[in-house]
Amino acid sequence: MSRILYAIQGTGNGHLSRALDLVPLLQARCSQLDVLVSGPPADLPLPFEVRYHAQGMGFLFGKKGGINFVKTFWQFNSAKFLHEIRHLPVESYDLVISDFEPVSSWACKLRQVPCVALSHQSAVLHPAAPRPDREDPAGRAVLKHYAPSTAQYGFHFRAYAPGIFTPVIRQQVRELNPVNEGHYTVYLPAYEEKILVERLQYLSRVVRWEVFSKHSVAPAEYGNVRVWPVSGSAFLRSLAGSAGVLCGAGFESPAEALFLGKKLLVMPMKQQYEQQCNAAALAKMGVPVIKNFKDKNLDRVDQWLRQQETVPVDYPDQTAAIIDQLLREQLPGERVGKGEL
């Protein structure tokens, strides 16, 4: 049995949501699993021990639909980042697995230690994955070099090629009983509460909106718009009972909405290449996409509210089999589980 370091990008909630299922599977398959999380404090409570907390190289959400580059720049401490890279003992592990986590990836590159990427970003970079019509060479370069790896296993909305798997749908979501209680669940972390309330009420004062905001600290109600701080349990309840989901073009939230059979509308973050790629993939599947909340896009939202069609997907629970395949291929000679893909 081996010692494994599993490193997770903590910006946003998607990577950590996936880790809720991956960590127990890895723990059952090695003698020691140490977890590293980099980035800001997590919104989700983690039911496992985190050995290493790192600053990493995350970004901060803005309030008008994109990344706050000024705050991101000023909060980044390059000297601390280099210190974290130099002092993370990656060479003492038999295997390092990185979910788009830069400290572990660059520590491995510095010491010429293999680093296995297990992430959505690995799939986005694959030549077979959909891309937006308008390319972004700089954005693609950042995505490619942010967390370098020596082997890649990726998750995407469809299995576009060998080594790309359908999403990890956490057990908390698989166990939900989806119903339609009439409200719409909204998760757009790059918008502040004030803008969301104004735009949603402008769209419709009849529709009930349930908004989860990274910029809010207490629940609030504005007519037909209810706002909550980001909360895992409250979000899942709202998601399960929703008539539809309006969210960014991240990965986990759209995948969970599709899995639950919810109609979906996505709005990719500005200046975020990964979300532009996700939006392109979702559009090919039939999911409507809007660029922003400008008036010229609101007719598309009205049309979405009136429609009933959903996009069917097949996301089987193959997480254990994926882990077993990774360990067989990256730790030859090790005895691992019996899952087969």
C-alpha cells in the first residue's frame, strides 16, 4: 500500500465537491492519504483532515460578472508561493495527484517528480474537447501552465476521448429526490447581490428566484428574490426542488443540474477561458448560453423561463473504477480495487 498526496484547488466549490467522493475512495486504497488544499477558506465544510493548507495561486471573484484582477494581484504573495513550492515534500510520496492545484504541481516539476492531473481542466485542454468560436491564446496558455502534470485524467460533460470521463456526481446529489417546487435556483458568484436582485426582478416579478451569493453574509428577501450566503445543504435543497437553474459555466453546478433533470441556463464568467470552453460544450448539447445580464440578452432568458425542455444526460457512478484505473496505471504492481470501466 502506498502513500499518496491529493492536492485540491480550493477556489470555488467545484473541486472540493468532487473531493467529497474521491477522498474516501483514495483513503481505502492506500496506506496513507494526505490532503492539500490551496486558496481561500472553503465555503463547504470538509469531512476529512487537511494536512496542508496553502495560499496557492487562486483568484478572487468580482462583482460584475468576472474576476477581480486588482484584488487577485494584490492578495497574491509570490514569495510565499515560492516558499510553499520549495517546502512541500512531494518526493516523500509514492504518488501525487493534483486537481488543478498549483503548489503540488510546481513542486513536482521543480523536483522532477511525476504529478498526475485528475481534473476537469485536463479534459478542457484535450484536443477533442469543444472550444469557443473565438479563441483565447493567453487564456489557454494560463490554463495549460497553471498546474503542470505528467499524466492526465479528465472529467467533462461528455466522454469526448479516452481518458475523459463523465462528471463525478457526488453521492449527496445522487441521493436527492428531484421535484419541481416552482422556484429557480441561481448561482452566479461573480455578481454582487445588488446586481442580481435588480436584474432578476427586472426579468420577472412573478418567478420565484433563490439566489446563493458569495458576496452575502446573511439571508435576505427582496420581494420575489430570496438571497442566501453560499451553503452546501441549503443549495442542495434549492437545487433539488427547482424548476430550473441559472448559473455560471463552471463544471460541477451545471453537471449536477443536468444529472437531476433540471432545465439549465448558463452565463460564463468574463475573461475566464475555462468557462468559455464549458459554455461551448454545453451549447453543443443544447443548453442555452447568455453572455451577460445586458438588456439585449434578456429575451433569451424569458424564452428559457417559458420552455419546458431539458437536456438528457447519462452520468453513471464510475468514480471508483476511475480511481482504480489511475492507480493501476500510475502505481504498477500495486494491488488496487476491482472496478472496471
